[in-house]
Amino acid sequence: MAAGAAAPDQDPGAAVPAARQTILVVEDEPALLRALRINLRARGYEAVTMQAGRPALEKATQRTPDAVILDLGLPDIDGIDLIRELRLVTSAPVIVLSGRTGPGDKIGALDAGADDYVTKPFSMEELLARLRAALRRDGPPPPARPVAIGRSAVDLAAHLATRDGQQVRLTPTEWRLLEILIRHPGQLVGGRRLLTEVWGPAYQDSTHYLRFHMAGLRRKLEDDPARPRHLLTEPGMGYRFQP
Ligand code: CA
């Protein structure tokens, strides 16, 4: 008998600690829903699976999930509308699955409040990696240790940025932007979301503010501001902090 071939069907209640993270999965395709349920449970998550949007919304209202994985094409409600409704009841990260490939759908989903986006067909490993990244933002960190941006270091806890050991002065707006991006390492953060969180809902279309202040951050922190490697623009969608 092969060592290490752990039985996948052990009673999970016996081995897994009580505080399992709950993932609400909304997908109307039964085979995919089943694959998601199996993979999430195999990783120790509690998977709550729903085949339609309305009942999923009801579920999320009763008991807020730790994250939501959501198909955009649902039978009873438009996926984008569902994201908006979910955002009224939970701040849990939302990862969108979609067979649609137009950039308009991505922008729509991110603007509605989704945190990330995976196009079908997708690799289960990639989806799970994105889920882990999305869940990190709700965990205890802000990163306790300074984060490296080339030769610069940013310590959110100490509110200190340095470059080659010398302090770099950031404006309050630059700090707010940087903090949101660093708290979502590797994740695309939608432009509207940044504008809303930093300036307020009335500024959702003021993308020039973002361009201006992101340019300032790159100039102060990136080794080569013209070719940034950490503070990245996703054209038409938002920004990403790449550790
Ligand atoms: Ca579907």
C-alpha cells in the first residue's frame, strides 16, 4: 500500500478544525458545481453550493460567507446584478467565473464589486490560488513586515516608506492607494473601487486622479518608473500590486 495516499474521504469533521472558511459557490452547470464542491472540500473549505442567484443571495444574507465564487451566466438573475446585490450584504471577496470573454464583462464585474475574474475554461489550481489570495485580505494582515518594491520598502504598520534606506515622503492619498493595493497582493483592484475607497463614490469616474497618483507612487518607489514591475496598470480595468 502506497504511503502518503491519504484517504480523500475521511470524515472531515474528525480532522479539520472548527473554523473552516465557508465558500459560497453559485454555478448553474451541475458538473462544474460538483467539481468545485469536491475541490474546495478537499482543501478543507466548507462549500455551500447554489445553482441560482436568488437563493444564493438569500444564503449570503443569512450567513455571510468568507468568499464567493460566482458564475456570471445564471438562470434567474444577471451575474453583474447579483454582484451588486451581494455587495449590499457582504464585503466578502467575490471571484467571478465566466464563459464570456469580452473586456466589457470583466470591467462590469469589477465595477460591480467583484475582486477577481477567471475565464472559463480555467484551471482549478489557478482558481484555488486566486481564492487563497482573495481570502488573505480578510485575514489579519496588513503585512507585518515591510513589502519590497524593487529597492524601496513599504512598511504599512509603521507608515514608513524607504528607498535605499532613505525615507520617502508619500502623500496621504498615495498612502491610501498603496495600502489598498498592498493588502491585495497579486490581485487586480478595479479602478472604480480604488476611486470609491480613496476619494468616495462621487469620484468613480475620475480615473485621471488614479493615473496621476499612481504615477507619483511609481516615481517615488519603482526602480524604473517608466517600466514598473510592482505597481502595475491593467489597462481599462484597474491596478495590481505584484509582489
Ligand atoms: Ca452558467
